[in-house]
Amino acid sequence: MKTFTAVVERCSGTDLFVGYVPGFAGAHSQGRSLDELNRNLQEVIEMLLDDGPTLG
């Protein structure tokens, strides 16, 4: 199991937690709680890893 580190902030305008994984293009999400954000980021990372590298 690979571990990723996310940068997390709270948006003052929406009160949502937003997070991204530095150096991992497309690995970003948001959630109403830290638990929801963590689940969302895990899902995004799994999808990105399943898709493999993209050209661009």
C-alpha cells in the first residue's frame, strides 16, 4: 500500500475542506469533513492510478 501526503485547507467561503497531493496531477478533492475529504482523495487517487500515465 502506497502512502500519499495531502495538503489540506478549509475554504472560508464554502466552509469545505479542500485538499490536493503535491506532484500528483489531478489528485484534488473537497469534503464537508476531514473524513469525507480523505475518502474522496483516496477515490481520486485510485482512479488516477488505475488510468495510468496520461500524455499531455
